[in-house]
Amino acid sequence: MIRNIKVEHLHETPIEKQETELVERKGIGHPDSISDGLAEAVSRALCKEYIDKCGAILHHNTDETQIVAGRSRPEFGGGEVLKPIYTLLVGRATMEFDGMEIPAEAVALQAAREYVRNTIPGMDLERDMIIDCKLGTGSSDLRDVFTRDHIPMANDTSFGVGHAPFSELEQVVYNTERQLLTDLKKKKIPGIGEDIKVMGLRENDDISLTICCGMVGRHVDDMDHYINAKEEMTEYVLDLATKYTDRTVSARINAADKVDDGCDCVFLTVTGTSAEMGDDGSVGRGNRSNGLITPSRPMSMEATSGKNPINHIGKIYNLLSTQMARDVVSAVDEVSDVHIKLLSQIGMPIDQPLVASAQVIPEDGANFAAIRSEAEVVIDDWLENITKITDMVVKGELDTF
Amino acid sequence: MIRNIKVEHLHETPIEKQETELVERKGIGHPDSISDGLAEAVSRALCKEYIDKCGAILHHNTDETQIVAGRSRPEFGGGEVLKPIYTLLVGRATMEFDGMEIPAEAVALQAAREYVRNTIPGMDLERDMIIDCKLGTGSSDLRDVFTRDHIPMANDTSFGVGHAPFSELEQVVYNTERQLLTDLKKKKIPGIGEDIKVMGLRENDDISLTICCGMVGRHVDDMDHYINAKEEMTEYVLDLATKYTDRTVSARINAADKVDDGCDCVFLTVTGTSAEMGDDGSVGRGNRSNGLITPSRPMSMEATSGKNPINHIGKIYNLLSTQMARDVVSAVDEVSDVHIKLLSQIGMPIDQPLVASAQVIPEDGANFAAIRSEAEVVIDDWLENITKITDMVVKGELDTF
Amino acid sequence: MIRNIKVEHLHETPIEKQETELVERKGIGHPDSISDGLAEAVSRALCKEYIDKCGAILHHNTDETQIVAGRSRPEFGGGEVLKPIYTLLVGRATMEFDGMEIPAEAVALQAAREYVRNTIPGMDLERDMIIDCKLGTGSSDLRDVFTRDHIPMANDTSFGVGHAPFSELEQVVYNTERQLLTDLKKKKIPGIGEDIKVMGLRENDDISLTICCGMVGRHVDDMDHYINAKEEMTEYVLDLATKYTDRTVSARINAADKVDDGCDCVFLTVTGTSAEMGDDGSVGRGNRSNGLITPSRPMSMEATSGKNPINHIGKIYNLLSTQMARDVVSAVDEVSDVHIKLLSQIGMPIDQPLVASAQVIPEDGANFAAIRSEAEVVIDDWLENITKITDMVVKGELDTF
Amino acid sequence: MIRNIKVEHLHETPIEKQETELVERKGIGHPDSISDGLAEAVSRALCKEYIDKCGAILHHNTDETQIVAGRSRPEFGGGEVLKPIYTLLVGRATMEFDGMEIPAEAVALQAAREYVRNTIPGMDLERDMIIDCKLGTGSSDLRDVFTRDHIPMANDTSFGVGHAPFSELEQVVYNTERQLLTDLKKKKIPGIGEDIKVMGLRENDDISLTICCGMVGRHVDDMDHYINAKEEMTEYVLDLATKYTDRTVSARINAADKVDDGCDCVFLTVTGTSAEMGDDGSVGRGNRSNGLITPSRPMSMEATSGKNPINHIGKIYNLLSTQMARDVVSAVDEVSDVHIKLLSQIGMPIDQPLVASAQVIPEDGANFAAIRSEAEVVIDDWLENITKITDMVVKGELDTF
């Protein structure tokens, strides 16, 4: 069956030429990101359990997690959590298959605890955090086994959105958080917490980064240490940015700090995340599946994390449209920007979206007819191989936030 | 102090001329919308309580609510909820002021129960739903009293986004849900449930609406009744659309129904919301503050509902930018489309955003210099009177989802 | 099969002749009693639901309820609850029968809310109390349908205990709480709360009652009113006691009140129960099934409330042994006191206890051989008709606390 | 001030001469006992925290814990928990002292997890059990600091009860559970689970023990292994009993097993406790503070575990009366049995009970006047040194269940 693929020539000022651009990334220790991470970790663990026990991924959606912030008393050199963070894992899972009961909640609990342990090493799971779980079963008609001998049917009428390539600002914002955590923290400043929020603003050729980073008290001796760390981080960030842009970049870390007034007014944590003190979190409120929040770009509201990777459009089409967009950009010449939107119709095969829309901003003077036909091939090919997304999710090859 | 207002000429195919457009609205009985509504109802009740007892709105953010779906057995003529929906109200609130304890959780509970009673009349709060509550206190530096003698300081570095005017499709989608519930249900088809999701797709001049509407079993006698109701609804929707567009409109209601196979496969509910059976919900996952999800438009990820209306940028700037956009369109000639983005900096006065960006797509041949200066006045004026947003929220004059 | 009934002559100072006697009753609004009442109300509602839908009572045990106290600010003339009481209904229930799902949690929720509404009228269920529910299914071998064509098998190896007759002190203590609530409160002092604890001490012929009674603020205008109410209550109690004893009786109400120091130090409540402020509660921690705590008498630790009335020994044998004891006393002459203990063996028919032990303190000079044979008949007859206990429970004819 | 100590000559058939005697012990892995243990572990940890941080034990009562059973699939050689056990720690604690916040809930959580880890080694805390926590603050007048320069005032009008010496049956029942776990399990049969319930019945000189013991699947290879283990356990128990009695003893382990019908019908667990599958638990429902349930002896309903050891009568007087009874028996000649009851009055010093009643059954021909005066000395001396109980509790020298 021929797919409804629409490649449109979009006449639009390309993002790099727009005067103002805003990009945000919530780091992996932000309460919303922790929720995303938990939701996805639980789904992956369930996928594995279902495959191990039943030979196929069964229906589930664990794309809801509520984090209720705790209370803490951070201090240089230490501090302590006063009231544990409360986390409620929520979702749907198949609990029984062919007469066998599946330990969905036990698997979810274990996966969640392991995820936190690996992601927020400053969190003492024995006293700082309670992880609770309420997984229900789904509506009956959705509990059918997903089988692999046919293309799954869409679970809902919804859509996914993706774009490529990343603008300079998008690259800067994304990599700032990633590198602070995976490079600078590991090599030099253990006091960097996982709760890093990067807000990037570009006004013409000036980029300003506002970075909010909860430092970990036990690794920061005193105020001097704290101030030095911020200076090193700033330097690191500015240096890093030069890899992605020639524009002017400025950076402010923890802009709300009031150093003169004493310790209370700097962003210090016990665990590395502000969930310890007043910041609640939930799934799907932060980064889109490409890792960013980009108000100047098309976005989907669907939470990608935690949804089942078999037939949940809110997951598959978000991941897929981003892959498609990247492949269009790399495979098709003369494309400046591409936005992909995929819309499903409930009950129809997921490789047959109601519409697969690509809006292409071509480079000046490009041959749009050629672009269209090449882009169509890329898109059609991905739809033909849509279950590859499922496989990549299960293998953990795709980030969801 | 002069405000950083940037009005930019955006060269972009106006939305009505783009080939493909997608718009979605989750009705007030969708689990995500119920969460939004609860969050906002709790915030409004707290505002009232704080004003009554303390003379000013105190710090709070109740923008987190987790709905864990129940189980139900819907049937024509009745049905019953088998496992109650579990709802957890989450957030921060000031519990003590000047030695007086504030009954924040009791107020929240009452407001939430009242909201559900008024919004989902088919929900029997005695047996169908559990409402639980975990409100904590905020981080200490945020617990200061909000005073009205100065402009509040931004709680965070974040942004709000708005656009105007609504496209034809946006109007159709928005009003379809609104009118089905406030008009057709009241006058003629009581079986229409509150959980209506409208997905609109425009391909050039063809609009197709996919409507998902949970019917209420007690008001639907049998399958014939159900089918007739769907037909009447379809007719109503198509007729309604002609008020907003001359384009061709088609509509499908409950596309996944399989009538031949019997009752199990139509979208019947006991209470009017799918939260009774398998659909979890949480705040900020659905409609933006203008009531829509619009992937072709700039959007913010911030949940507007439940945040305090004094200094929470995620609420104020979303509401404000939408108001600004609407006023720019109505006050300034020759504007085809305008997108507003407002970015705050933590700790700075909220009437002084880091940037207030307006991207204007003018009509062909418009005088952009004039547009710019007039738009700047509108924007500056709104910022000058930013606390008006607070007042409108408290009075319930602004919808948040 | 002959039953193992042992009637023993117990040589013991009868209770009325012991020098010291202690008796306690926790009134129906005491947090432990509310838990008991909720547990039993839920069980009764489930019994009714099972009978209506399945024609027989199915397996369940809802003998666990945890009340987590709230916070309140009582005051003369009013007051308010600051933090709602949290109540968690816990237990096991059959959720599915013959392919039909049973709404066990919805039924439990409704029964619990109705119970509180009827029992603690000062509790505003819209804002003062959260009722949550976690009912699980039982272990598989216990989920069998209870059928009525044979005697049920004991669910466990456990025992029930009862005694008769009530001593004078027992009568005084029991009726003090009952009459204050059902007579004095209704006729004259609406400020009497449901949370009344009566502690009775007899030293030879002196009885002293220490009564703790949470008064309801909205019905008590001021301190004078409060003091007057206490005086009237004292007078009433002393007068009431003369119906049950000729001994000297003294009574102190709210002994911890410190009137000179102001309002904080009297026992005032908003709702009528101390669960609103600091007193948690749970099932089986208060009165035994005869309504009293009697350390000088044999007692069982089994919580009677909430257990299924078909085969749960912890319920049936406690209720049965009390009925047996009362019948022995009324049917057999010359019995001063009788203590009954019934011990089951898991898996054996409940009318065949491992032992049915009656320890009889005969009156002086009694013919014990006659007592033995007559008592045996009473006991054997009750065992023969043991399912009558089930019927009485279902009809609500037997109190459980 | 002279204390109101009453030593009474009780004319009663001594327990060993009564025809029927019933004694029960719920082992440390029984769901009710786990609740008791958690409650006490939390209280001890809070005592330590308060002493460390504030120099004195502050007000708390954590004598409520609700265990909601999970689901499991035990099997020989392994098995798994399907749905985690949910445990809610409940109680009151001082959260703030002298401007310092105390991490009461974090301390409680840590203590609870550590307790389970040490007590039920087969429980995998990463996936088999959720520990949640709701500690509130107490009523304001109780939040005063406990100071050590005067005798604390009783928190309530309530009583404690104790007796000595243990009868033969009491010794047998108590030690059966203790030795199976601390000796036989360690030396020879690792498959013995912690959930052991021993019910002892004595009819004249015949003792029968009904033992219910959840075996741990991973340590039991198959049905033969299981049957052999039960035989070894029976032999061990019978041998052990000879240390405490010359009476005839018989023992049945897991009387409900049905071996012919296959594996489902033996008492196998994954973790060692039936809380994994259908058995809920809560504090104060099992053993009294002497470790036993003894319907033929005076008992208190007060839960000893979890209450603060400073002024909570329900804890102190239960522990104290048992110590007193044991000392009377060891220090005073010719005492066959002694029952102690201590009754407090709210607000009075705890060393001045309203009455301290000792009922003594002397040996035949004993000089009761001598017994009385010697017993009074023992009792008075303990009251004089009542805070020693507090110290012993804090040091962990006194069991509470």
C-alpha cells in the first residue's frame, strides 16, 4: 500500500538566520528527567522480562512517574536529607500471560532503584528516597500479545515530531550538560551535581547560557571552593562552545547565588538533585526525545519515555521522526532544515501513518524536486523498517529525553 | 529601565498556506486534562485561602498531580467502576505564616473533590475515585511572602510562548470539543462523556477530524442508540466547522470501534473518562495554556496549571505571551501571524524579561517598521502591567489548558 | 464425630472478690476503634456484594486498616482540620469469580466513607479525611468459594476466647461510653465527641473511672461551657453507675486538662476524634469483641473486626466463645464465672475444634458434675450450629469491638 | 510520696495444674512480628538520633506499621516475588528542635531497611519490598522535650501487665521458635524460614505443638527434601522440649500440607515470610512484650513496640511489670505465680502509678505476709528506678515482642 508521504517546501527563515533562538536542556538529574529516566528504565526492564519469559514484548506503558520532592539540609562538606524523596512509579503492564504471572511491579521496582543508583550516585537509596509503585493492567482490548509476524496497529491517534540538523545553539546547549557531567565532573570537579539545567538564548550572534547546577556538598569544602568550581566550569563551558559555534558566547552559572549573604544562597545539594528539596518532577515535562526543549522548532507533547516500543505512537513516531530527519539531512543534498511530523490513526498499521509530513527548508537555489523525491525515499524506507525502532529501543540505543 | 523587546520579521509560509497542519485538543475529561484542572483548582483555592487568612498570596506550586487509572466494566445502560481511580495531588505550599498554620492539604483536598464533582458529573466520588495528597513545603528561600508593593522576582530561568491568531483548524478543533460538551451534550445527547480528544489534520484544503469520545453507559441504551449518537455528533461537528472554515471537513468519531464484534469494542465508559480504565494522567502533558497542542507552532513545555500566579514564569509568561500575541494581532494592522517568546532570568523582576521576542509574519506588502513599533508598545504595555495576569488568574478569568 | 469439649472446675477467686480489677473501653471514635469499625464495615459490605453477585460469601479478610493522624486547630466555637487524616484500608478480597470481576475496592471505599459519615458526624469527608485502599488477593488455595453445603474448614490454627458474665465494673465501663454517646450527647450535650476512653479501676469496693473525652469545638462556646459540660457528664456517669453497682464510684473526665493555663490544655477537637491530631490507629489494638479490654480475664489477641465470617477462626471463635459463655451462664445454674477458649486446627472443620475448653468457677457448694454436663450441652449445641454466627455477623447482629 | 502498691493473695489453680493451657508465639518473620520489629527498630534509631543531635530523647511514637502483603510464586529451588510487599511506617516524631530540623523520616527509613535486611535475609529489598513512611508530628503539648532531671509524666491513662514465671508450655513454645531459627537453621536446615508460628496446647499432661513454618524455596530442592526437613525439625523440637518439660509432647509441622496433591499445597515461600503472599501485618497484634500470647494469663492490649521509652505507659509499664514479676519470683520465696498490673494516670509521674497491683498465687502453706512485704520491696524498688527501663530499651536489652 502506498504511504501518504508529503514533502513540502517550507519558505521560512532558517533557524540560524532568525534573530532570536531559545533552547533548553534539563540534565539527567533534574526531577523531570529523573522521572523520564525511571519511566524508560522500567519499560526496558519489562521488555527484557517479557522477552525472557514470554518470547515477545507484551503490552505495557510506564510513562508516568511522579516525584514528590523531599527536604534537605545541604552544607559544605556534607549535609543530609531530612525527608526522603517520594517517587511513585505509575503505568500499565501485562501481569499474566498464558497462565503465568509476570512480576511486573517487582521488575519495575528493581529497575528503578538500579537506575537511580547508576544515575545519581550521591543518592543514598537506604534513606534519601522512597520508591513506590502502582502498576495496573490496561484496558482489555489492549492486552493482546504483540506478535512479530505482522506490523503492529497504532495504539492511538497521535503524532510524533522531529527535526534536523541541530542548530549551533542546540549543539552548545546539549553538549554543555553532557560534557560537564561525563567529562569535567569525572576528571576534575566531583562536586558537579547531576541536576544541571542549561538555558541558551541566541540574539543574532550573541549566545548567552544560563546554567543552573546543583553542586554536591560533600565534594565542596567551602565557599571559596564553590566559587572556584563555578569559575572552572564557566571556563570549561566557554571553551567547549567553540567546538560548535564561532559566535560570541557568555555563560552564567547559578545566577541566583548571593555569595555575600552566606551559604544559604548558593545552589548546594546533598544528593546532586533538587528533588531533595522542593522540586517535584514528572514524566514528559522536560526534554523532547532529542534531548532538548526547542520552542522555535516543531515539538510533540507526547512523553517518549516509558511507553511501549511496539505500538505506542507517542514513543515510536517521536523517535522515528527524529531519525528520519537526521537521515534526510545526511542523505539528501541542499537541505537546510527539515521538520518531520508523523500522524497515526488508531487501529491502523504503524507503518501506514495517516500522513508523514516533511517540511523542508532547502538551501538557496536548491532543486526541490530532487530533494522531494530523495526525502520520500528516506522516509518510506524508514516506515518500511519501522520495527527497527523497537529493536533499537530495546537494545538501549536510543535516548528518550 | 528599558525592556529588551525584540520584534523580528519572520519570513515564513503562514500557517494557512502550509500544506500540512496538525492540531490536537484533549478535552476536560481526558486524564491529562483532569490533572491540569485539579492542579489549577488547588492553586486557586490556595490563593483564596492565603488572601483570606494572610492578606496576600503566599508561595505555592501545585503543578503536579498524578492520576493512576482504575478499572471499570462499562455497559449500555450502566456499568460500574471496579477499581477506583487513584489521584495524588502533589506540590509545594506555605503551611505556616506568622505563627499561623494554614490548612493547605485540607484546602487542596476539598478543592480537588469539588472540581471533579463539577467537571465529571458521572464520577461517583464515594466509590469511583480516591484523592490523596502530598503537599510539601518549598525550599526555604522561596517561602518568603509575596508582597504587592514591588514587582515579584522570577522564580526560575524559563520561558513562555504564545501565538495568534488561531488558524482555521485551530478554531475548529478547539470549538469542536467545547461545543460538544457545552451545547450538544446539554441539549440533546447526555451520553457524551467529558473525555473527548480531537485530532485535526489539514492537508491543503482538506480537514479531517479524528474524534475520540468516551460515551457514558448509563445514558446509552444499546448499540443502536450508540450508533445514532455518533451519527448525530458527526453531523453536529461538520455543521459547526462551517462557522470557522470553508474548507472540506470530514470527521470520524471513535475510529477504533468495531461494532460487528459486539459491545466490548466501542468506546463506552461508566464515568465519562478513560481514567476509569487504563489511562493514567498527569499535569502538563496535554494542552498548552491556549487549549491546544500545535506542533506547527512554537510551544513551551512548561505546565501552566497549578503554578503560583505571582512569580512562576512557567505560568505567567505562558499566559502573558498568549495575551500579548492576541493583542498584537488585534491592535496592529497587517500582521498575519505572531509568535511571542518571553525568557526570564531567575531572581530578576518579572517585568524585565531577559528577552521579549516577537516574531511577526506580516501580510504581504506590510510596513514592517510600523508593525515593529506598534507591537513593541503592546508588549511593553503588557509587561508594565504584568501583575494584571495574576489578578486574572485569581479571578478565574484565564484558562490554563 | 464427638467433639473435644473440656469443662474444667477452676478454683479461682471470682473477679468480684479479687481486690483489684482493671477494665477499659475505647469508644467508637477512638482511632483504634474507627479502624475496627472500618474493617468490619468493609467486610460486611463485601459479604453483601458477594451474596448479591455470586450467591455466596467469597473469601476475604479486611482486618487491617491504618489510620495516620492529621493535624488540627480546635477552638471553642469551631476550629479546623489543618492536615487531613489519612486512612489506608488493607486486606484481601476475591476480585474475580466465574469470569466476573468484583468491584472489591470500590465497594470497600464506599462502605468506609459511609461508615465514617454515620459514626463521626463531625468529620467533613470532603476535607478532613483521605481514605485510600489497598486490597490484594489472597493466597491461591484460600480463594476457593465458600460453599454452604458443608461446614467450612478452619483457615488457621488459632483460638478465640470469651467470658461471662460481665462484672459490675465491666458493666459500668461499657455502659458509660455507650450512654454518653447514645443518650446524653443526643439529648443534652452535643459537644460530646465520639472519642471517649473509659478506664475503670476497682480497688475492693471503690471504683474510679478515668474518662477521656474529646469535646467538639463547634458545640462548645467557651471555657465555662466546657467546664459545665464536664460537670454534667460527671454527674450523669455517676448516676448511671448506680444501675450496675452499689460500690462507691468516682469519676474524672479529661484529667489532664489544665484550665488555668488557657484553652490549649483542654481536650477539644474539631471532628470529635483525636485522629485529627496526633493519634494514629489500627485494627485489633483496642476492645475485644465483647467491647472491653479486660486484663484480669482471658483474652485473645485476634482482631475480630474485618475478618471473613465464614472460616476465619480469629473472628468466629471469638464471637462464638462469648456467645457460649453468656449462654452457659444463663442456662446453667450455680455458675459464678465461665471462661471459654476454642482452639482450631488449620484445615479441619470449624465445628470440630481441637479443643473447646470451658473453665468454670462455680458458686460455693455447687454440683460441678451437673454444671459440666449442662455446659457441655450448651457448647456442643453452639458448635453444631456454628454457622449461625456467620448469619448473625452478616445481619449485623454481633458487635466486634 | 508513698506508692499505691497492692499485693494480693490470689486463690487460683496454678497454671500448671489447670487442665487446659494455650500458648502461642508468632516468630520474628510473621507479618505481625515484622511490623513490631520495624516499629521498635525505628524508635531505637530515633532515640539514637535524638541523643546524638539534641542530647536527649525527644517525643516520638512509631508504634504503627502496616504491612500489605505481596504476591509470590514460590517453588522448590527458587521462586520469585511477583508483587512487592508494601510497608507503611506510621507514627509521630519530633521534627524540629531548637531551630534544627531532625531527619526523622530518613532515619526511620534507613532503620527499617536495615532491620529487614538483618532479620529476613531471604528478602531482596531491591525488588521484593517497598518501604514507605508517613511520620507526623504529635499534638503540641506532647512535643516538649523530655528532660532527665525529673521523672517523666505519664502520656496517658493506661496499664501494663506482666507475669512470671513461664510455665513449662510457655518455655517450650517460646524456645521452639527461637531455637529453630538460631540453632537448627544455622547449623543444618537453611530452608527454615523466619515465619514460624508455634501454637501450644496442653491438656493435662499432654502437650501438642502445631508449628507453622514457611520454608524458603531456594534452600529446598524438592518434595523429598521438604519432607525430610520437616521430619528433622519435628525430631529437633521434640528433643528440645525435654529440656523444659517431662510431659508428653507431640508436634505437627505445617499441618495443612497436602503432599499427595503436589507442590502447591506445602508451605513454601520465596523470602521466608508469608507477607510475600497474602498475609498482611500490623503492630501490636501478635506477641506481648514477653514474646508470647497467653490467653490464660493477664495480658495488656498495648503494643509495646515502637512507643517512646520515656513516658509512654503502654511501653514502659508492660516491660516493667514483666521485669517486676520475674524479680518477685526470683527474690521472694514460696511464690508459685505472680501477675503484675500497673495503671498510670495521665499527667502524673510514671513512678507513681495509680495502682501497682501484684496478684500472687503462693505455694501451698506459704507465709503470705512475708511474701507481701518482700514483693512490695521489689516493686517499690523498680518504681524508684523506673528510668532504668528507658536505658535498657535504648541499649536494646529488652525485647518487645
